[in-house]
Amino acid sequence: MNAADDKTIVREYFNSTGFDRWKRIYGDGEVNKVQLDIRNGHQQTVDSVIGWLKNDGNLAELSICDAGCGVGSLSIPLATEGAKVYASDISEKMVEEGKQRALETLGNAENPTFAVQDLESLSGSYHTVICLDVLIHYPQEKADEMISHLCSLAQSRIILSFAPKTCALTLLKKIGSFFPGPSKTTRAYLHREADVIKILESNGFAIQRKEFTKTRFYFSRILEATRP
């Protein structure tokens, strides 16, 4: 299937069975052991990014685009710290859940600003553009286009996370493909770190920081790149 099909699959999945599944994973209610492991892994990725930004000492001065915001796991903490956050997701249900969580946490619906948009339709200019755990849904060619577009929106910095393509993870993904089921997620694509870095560098960015999150069922490479 082509990239357009992948986008349709992602939108439909996260507006139906996928929404209920990931709402639980990104919440604090009871989940099974695998889902809990993924929850903890994703939270480690979010915490790593927040830690980077807080350590820089200027978070309250920043405008941030959280592309593929899900239910606001990153957007809400960043807004709590004073950043001006524009949060978007391809899933209308995810965005509505994010709005509700922001209202419950912050007491207002003004910041973050949530919108239903896919990555290609994003516009504007932001100090920092962040895209966490989204590229896994798209093949390399489509991911390259998405990264380039996100780079065009970033004034100073872009932060990405993705499932790295290694021999071990490729084998794990192959084994997982033998066990389909109703809770199965969208197609999962692994990306070579060197390929992602190449796209960032071709758009005028240089790698500054890296982090790797690894749990039993969750693997994520985080890259921070800035304009020289």
C-alpha cells in the first residue's frame, strides 16, 4: 500500500479502536502488562524531552509545535511550564481528549491550542517543533517528506523520536507480525538513524542531543537538532 493509504489507516485507527486502546495506555488507569510497559516507555521519552527543555532555562519564552500530540502527554506539561504550545493530531478523538485533559489540568482551554491536522497541512513558525512517536506509522520516503516539512516550520530546533531500525528490532517486528489481532496497531515502520539524521542535515540542522528509551516492548530514539 502507498503512503496515502497509511495516512488513512492511521486516521481511521486512532478515531476508532485505536483511540480507546491508546487513551488507556496514555492514562493512569488499569492496563495489561504490555500496555503498562509501553505507557512507561512513552512517558520516559516525554520526560526526556521535557528535561532537555527545562534544563535550557528558557522554556517559558518558547513557542512550540507538538505535531502528533495524541492526548496531550507532552503538550500539557509544556504549557504548565509556561511555553506557548500549538498541539495537533490527525485524530479528532485524540484532540478532543487532549482538550479535555488540558481543561482538567490547567483549568482553561487557551493553552495548549489544539487542532485536528495531519503533519503535511501544518503551517506557521515556531521556535521548536516536536514530533514524538509518529514516524513509526509511515514508511521512510513519506517520513522524509514529513521531517522536511516540520523542519520548514522550526525557527531554531526540531526534536523527533522514532523506532530505530536495528537487526534486533527488525527481528522482533517480524515475530510480532505472526500474531495479528483486534488490538493490533497500524503498520509499524522502523527507520535507520543515519537516514533521519541525513534528512535533518539536508534541511540545515545539526544534531545536538540524543537519547534512547528502551523497555521490553517500547524502543525510541530521540534526536534534537538545531539550526547552526
